[in-house]
Amino acid sequence: MTVKVKVAFDGTDFCGSQVQPDRRTVFGEFQKALQTVVSDADNIKACSRLDSGVHAKCFWFSFDTEKQLDLHKFPLSLNANLPHDIRVIESCKAEEGFHARYSAKGKEYTYYIKNNHIDDPFTSKYYYRCPQKLDADAMNEAAQYFVGTHDFRSFMARWSKIIDCHRTVYSAQVTRQDDMIIFKVCADGYLYNMVRIMVGTLIWAGTGRIRPQQVEEIINACHRSKAGPTVPPEGLFLTDVLY
Amino acid sequence: MTVKVKVAFDGTDFCGSQVQPDRRTVFGEFQKALQTVVSDADNIKACSRLDSGVHAKCFWFSFDTEKQLDLHKFPLSLNANLPHDIRVIESCKAEEGFHARYSAKGKEYTYYIKNNHIDDPFTSKYYYRCPQKLDADAMNEAAQYFVGTHDFRSFMARWSKIIDCHRTVYSAQVTRQDDMIIFKVCADGYLYNMVRIMVGTLIWAGTGRIRPQQVEEIINACHRSKAGPTVPPEGLFLTDVLY
């Protein structure tokens, strides 16, 4: 049977999600725990690569096994073998041929900006703090220019060698809840650092450094130098995967 | 002038709020930072003693100084000298004779119980997890018996030597938000471990081990052995101080 497993993790102490020798990664920790509980687990796949420090409220793995697992008890057994910063939320049987990464039709990311000059002592690992006053409405207006199919080269890390930079953004939204500015974006795929550069650019719109409409010019320029800075990873969460 | 300072802190890595030699305490850290910023700060008082591991979203200090402080900038200077698990939220001038502890007319505590068999990797330091299904309505009904002036001896740590155990509970309420059960209690004062023993007893009502009405008998028994267990400190927050 092919099994899907949904996990949440605090990315603070992980060197990203992919296996890297001698580094603590989400994939490495998950694989170790899974192989303890399901000895023949094979073809283990993750839904995405995440950068160091990025968090996930919804991250899927898939794997194959010949065993008949009790999928109700399985999350508890797996959690008993996982470190506390990764928790299995649920697991279920997947259709044959399911692949956590290639079967995904889209992913939603959420970025949290605390718009305050004082940190919160309980949640400071889970947002980027911006002390300058931000206009969430202007940021939301700016975010609408991301929607659609575009060449997002301006929003890609300089070192990336990807050639086809077209991606389709299904939706993008900026809202304010008290002193927290929340950016949600859903797309069919992402370039390296794409969401973090989008947020850096939206902050420009939020402080009035650019007009919202200028986001269109920044996209069309197809050059990293035109977009805003790459904001830190700790405000970023993978929050949904569309299958 | 007498100054009031409101702080929030994550109690995880503190040995309580009071000064203790060679221990990291909230008072000790605050005092050190304050004396760096306000060299003549004197008569420093805290609103409450908190046990090790208890958190605060609202905790007040008061002190006297001969200096004229810019109270708008003062929180920022103080925060620059404090560790990240204590943050100054605001400060203001207090009336003459104000004392952070003796001027308080009451305090509100909030206790968080996560009613789930799976932990949340982001907030696990800030609740007590109870996997058995809890009936929040029964717990709320039980909590109403706390309201009023009672001898709360049944809800006091065995080792405490306090003689007058009468306290007045102004309000008590249990609500559920998804898988989180939230107990809020406001009283003129508290005995050692009082809120944590109240919560242990409310959990008995939530699982059906006692009927809500039995809380009245437990109070009247005036003996620690009749009440529920002392739940752990990490779910407890001081959330308001009434002046």
C-alpha cells in the first residue's frame, strides 16, 4: 500500500527539509523514525524542499509498504519515535502511484510579519518583525499583480540556475490582524526564495517606497535587482499542499 | 517619580519570578537591565511571585527614580538590555505610593489545556496536553463553584504554611476553542498552586470522574487530599493585574 503522512514541524533547528549528510534535516529525522516503525518502508518522498529555518504546518510524505498498517494508531507510533519539533498530524492510504511531490497541484505558503517595535516573547521564532508602519491595503493591492502566469525571474535567488521561470500564482492576499501582517500565496510551483523576495517587495509597497502598480514593472523587468530584499526564513510556513 | 512597567515573559527557562541567589529569575534579570538604564532605580517591586515555569502575558513592576524618563523610549532601551524571553510592553507614570504588589486589587490567570493526543510543534511549551476527551461545559459548570469568598485550603500546596486560606474569586470560566480548553480565573489573591489544583479538579469534572456539583463538597472539605492533582506549570499564564 501507498501511505500519505501529514506532518507539522518547527524549522528553527533544521537544515532544511532534504537529506544532507551530517546535517539534521526533516527528511532525515522522518526517515529514521519511519524505518523504526515500518521496517520495509520504501520509496519515501517529501512534498517539497524547504530552506533552512522555514516551518511547515502542513507537509506531506509518501511511502510504500507491504504491511497492513493500522492508520489510526500509526501517527502515535511514529510520533513516539520523532523529535518534538516534528509531529505527525494524520496519515491515510493514497491511491496507487501517488507521489508526495509530483502529485501536488499547488502549494500554499503563509508569511507572518509582526508590525511592531517590540517582539513577542512566546512566538518570536515564527515571524519577521518590521518596526516601520506598514499599509496592509497597499500591500494587498501590490500582491494582486503576482496573480496569473508570469516569468518570475525577478523573484528568484541570484544563484539559482533554473531556466524556465514561469509559474502560475492562483491567489495572493495580504491581511492585517492586530499587529500581524499575513501574506498568503498559492501557486503551482515556486522558484528559490520566491515567496521571501515577494514579501520583501510587498514591504516596499507597505512603506510607500514603491506604488503597488510598480510590482508589474518589477515582474516585467525579469531581473533580481529590481525586486525587494529576501526576508528571513523564520516568518515562512508551508501551510497547504493541493492534491 | 514612580514608574510602572508592564512585561511579558516566557517562564520556561526561569526559576520563578522572585530573586534567588545563583538562579535565573525574572526579577533578577529585570533588576539588572533596569539598573543599567536607570542608575538610581530604587524600591523595585514585582506584582506577584510566580512558580518556576509559569508564564506571564501581563506582569507589572514598579520603581522609583529621581530622573525624568522619556516613557515613550524607555521600553525600547530596557528591551535592548533584557534577554529575549522577557519583553517590556509598556511603561507609564504611577501615582505616588504605587506598589506593584500591594496596589493590586486582583489578578487574572489563564490556563491552557490542549485536548488532543498529538502535540503542536510550535506551542508545546505553552499548554498542558490532556488526551482524554474533556467536556468543557461540565468544566465550566464546575468552575462556577469557585466564585465567591471561600476557604480554599483544599486547593493549596500541602507544604504551604498559610493560615488564612480565604480568598475571593470574582469570576471563573471554561471555554473551548477547537482542541484548546481555556480556564480563566480572576481573584483577589491566590494560595500556592491554587490555580493548578483548580485545573486538576476541573479535569476530573471534564472526564466525568466527578459531577460538577462535587466541587462544592471539595471546597467544604478543606483538605488538599479531596481535590484533583496539581497540573504542570507550563499551561499557566498571568494574564491581567487589576489596579
